[in-house]
Amino acid sequence: MQKVRTRIAPSPTGDPHVGTAYIALFNRCFAHQHGGEFILRIEDTDQLRSTAKSEKDILDALNWLGLSWSEGPDIGGRCAPYRQSQRSALYSSEILKLLDSGHAFPCFCTTDRLQELRTRQMENKISVGYDGHCLTLTEEQVAQKLSSGVEHVIRMRVPESGDCVFNDMLRGEIRINWQQIDMQVLIKSDGLPTYHFANVVDDHYMEISHVIRGEEWINSTPKHLLLYQYFGWETPIYCHMPLLRNTDKSKLSKRKNPTSIGYYRDMGYLPQAVVNYLGMMGWTMPDGSEMFSVEEMTTNFDLSRVSLGGPVFDIAKLDWLNGKYIRETLSDDDFLQQFANWAFRPDRVSGVIPLVKNRVERFSDVVPLAGFFLCGLPELNETSFDNKKVNMDECRKILQLTLWQLESLHEFNRTAIESSCVSIAAHLGIKIRDFLLPLFVAISGKEISTSVIDSISILGLDITRARIRHAINVLGGISNKEAKELEKDLRDFAQKTE
Ligand code: GLU
């Protein structure tokens, strides 16, 4: 029997998401339970959005949770490299096979033509997708266009009728009509592969036996299966896990819940409690126990017992579990050790000391001045924002615009944060001193503290976001209508600063 090999294949385009850790955990348990291997592959085909920082954060976050892998970009392995950007030669040679067999074809359609086609399809209320225009070109026409260097992509052929039928480990038979499946672009005009093509080629060459991933990929599976068929490769077994949900059952989103693993680390959760909680997402131990380690989960694992009713990621439940871990698993010495490691993280402390040193006369002044670095959400009420310079509406506007602006920064550092604040303040016509007042309160709970720009850069985006959101809520929240107006404001602002 083929050895069990599973993988987690994150795209390094943002914060390390709890959903990635959840899928990684289930892949790892399944592989290890079968004496197999769990590997990590970085899917960075989206060159514009992929960053080295995001890749590092993802690896750090999975390591923090103890979800180690046996092959990956950091440790190598027999299928290296494990970063798609380093595997382009493989994709270029594999696509030739599909072009030769006629299963893939060059498409020279311009963006304008595709846009027109889309508009027409939408007007006529028919399904949106490529119409096969370039399949009607003669061999000579294709050769002529290729030799004169006309820009093109490579698409896959798709059956015109019938159903794609496949078996999912959790969901049983899934049937999707081929008419719903587009002639997917496999290679973009820059010669680089799309997710679909690179993902299948890599799963094959990395000998992945079971693809365990989120349910949002179900509709992509027919394309993937077709590629396996075109190549004549054995297909892996698919398993689409239920998506994590907010408490209102909508898809887990950072608008409603912190989704970055960094947030949970920075708020002082224990990694073993977070990973335990992720294990409770749609799954229970056979004996019903609520506290279990990854090893215990692996020993007792049974993928078929995952329940499909959308698992709710409920912070209140996680808080309860984390408290239980603190009380029941940490001795006083462990507590001291782990608390100190968390509170005095060298990267954070090294930023805080210079801010505090010149402003204190005794060590006992440190906590009143800078204790907020160790707090979760400051205690606030509306009167915390009372001041003579900016009114409540302006406060909310300042907070929301600053948050959006901070979220869009490529580099989260002092200079970038400062210039964001300075330019939004100018855009709103508010003096920078006054502009910073609500931010001081949101971040530190007080109007006066260490420099708020420095504090934001030390606390990082995850905690900053949580505190600004908390402040906005204390001030009554932002209605949809207001959000729309503010978004317009932000667009005007962005245009001005372009
Ligand atoms: N790169 C995809 C992601 O970011 C991987 C999806 C899959 O597991 O096939 O989730």
C-alpha cells in the first residue's frame, strides 16, 4: 500500500491563519496515526501578494503550536525544493506534456475580450467562463502567433457535458457538472503556473496520498482530478474539512474574530491550549475528554468522526480551556517561567526599555507607565475619550481610518506607521497632536503614555487591531452607512497619496 503522506500548503500572503493551523493539525494527526509523513509546502505562485515575512510568520506560528513537519522549505527533504517559486522549471516541462497531448492549449484572448465576454454572459444570465475561442484557431494560426510572440496564457480543456464524480472521505460521493467548470488557466502570461497547476504537479511529485483541505476547495477538485487524468497519474484521496465559523455561523473572518495565530500568542494563550481547542473543531475524543495533547489526539484519531456541522471558533470557550490549562497543568514554577517568557520576550522588551528609561525615576514607575504592553484590552468607557480637541465622531473616524491604513501597510514599522498617521491627519485637517489623542487612549488606555507610534510598532498589528476595534466598539461601533462613507474617504485619501 502507498505510504500515507499529507501536507499543508499555505500561501504566504498574510497573517498565519488559525484555519491553516486547524487543517495542519488534522493532516498531521492523520499522517502520524498511519505511520506516515506530514510535510509543509509553500504555495507562493502569487508573486505580487507573497512575502518572505508572511512565510516566516506561518512557519513560526505552526512551530509555536508544536505542529512540526518532516519535510519543508526550512529543513529540506527528498522532494525539495518545497517552495513553489523555486520549482518553475518543473512546471514548464510538465505543461509541455499537456500541450503535446492536446489537453492544454494556448489562449491569446486579450483582457478586453475576456471582460466583454464576461459582461455579455452576465447580461444573458448564463454561467461565466471562457468560451473556447482559441480552440477554434488552426494549427498555423497558433504557430504564427506563438512565433511572433503574441502574449498568451495556457488553459486546460474541460469536458463539455456530463458530471465529474469523486469520493470524499467525509462527504461520500460528490457530483459536479462539467459545465460549471471553467477552462482554467494553468500557466499565466508571465510563464508562471496558477495555483491549480502547481498544486497538482507538486502533490504528485511529493507523493501526497491524501489531500485534506478546507471545503472551499471542493469546486476546484474536478479541475485537479482532470489534470491527474490527463497526466495519467494516480489520484490522491480527497477530504474536505468543514470551515471554521464565527459564533454567528458565518465563515470565520477577521472582521468578527481575531484570526491570526500571532494574536493568540501575543495575548498570552498557551500553545497547547490553542492546539487542543483546534482539535475540538468538529472532532471529539472517543471518551469525550476535553483536554488532550496532539499525541493523545493522534493515538485516538479517526478522520471519519469529523462532524460536518460547521465548527464554531468561540473565543469564550477557548478562554475557558486556556484557564483550565493554566490552573491544572502549570505548577507555580511553570507559571512563573512561562509568564516571564511571554512578558519579557526579547524582541518586545528591547523596544520598550528605551521608551521607559528616560521617563521613570524608580522601577515602581514602570508598570503605571508601560503596564499596558502586557495587557489584553485596556479598560475603557466613552468618557475615556473625552477631550477638548476631537469629538466622539471624529475619534471613531480617526480610529477606523488608522486601522484600515495600518492593515494595508507592507512593512509594519515605526516610519510607516508615523507617516500613515501624519497623512491621514492632514487629510482630515486635524493637527497631528490632536489626531493621536484617541489612539493613545485606544492603545494604552490613557491619554498620556509612551509614544503611541512606538507602542503600536512594538505591540504589532494583531494586538493593535484588537485594541482599536475594542475602542471603536466602546464608542458605539461603526454602522454600515458610516463604514461606506469612511471607505470613500479612504479611497479619496489613497488617491491623494498615490
Ligand atoms: N495554497 C492553498 C491554500 O492557501 C492550498 C489549498 C490546498 O490545500 O490544495 O489554502
